[in-house]
Amino acid sequence: MTSRAPSSLLALLIFLGLYGVPAQSQDQSWRETKCTLYQHAVIDALGMLGQDGIRKEFLAENDAFIASGCIDNYRICPQTDRETELANLLTIMTMNEGMASTFVPFGCP
């Protein structure tokens, strides 16, 4: 009977090796990674562009998106040219990290 337990463990390890961890764990980890990458992109983009022409409300909504873990369905509408420039830059930066363009929280009614 003791040989059965190790073979069951071996079978589990082989299964995980072939198929990876369950999708929920992978999705959770990728979601967290995307949010961290996005947060760093915001810092970098604001460092490049500065905050002139970007409303406090726009930045606060973006901060709320990050604070939510980037999972809430935020739609932040850029109102100024600089906000649009920031939103476009963040979209490109996140796409360069392998995220879909739909990840960013920008959109207007």
C-alpha cells in the first residue's frame, strides 16, 4: 500500500508538469502581473509626459483602477489632449508587455 501513495503523487506531478497549474491560478497570477506592469507604466509615462494638462480626477480614477487590482470594469474618458496622449502611451506600453489593448481602463461613452 505504501507504493500506491508515491505513485499517486508521481502521477499528480506528471499531470502538473504536462498541463501546468489550474487555469484559475494562472489567470490570477497574470492578472496581478498585468496590474503591476500597468502601475509601473503609469509611473514611467507620467515621468516622461509630466502632469500638465492632466486633470486630478483623471489621475484619481486611474489610481482607483489600480487599487481595485485592475479587475473592476473602469472606463475612464480622457478629456484633454494630454490625457489622450497619456492614455495612448499607456495602451502602447501595455501592449508591448503582452497585454491586449482592451486591458487599459480608457474609453468614452
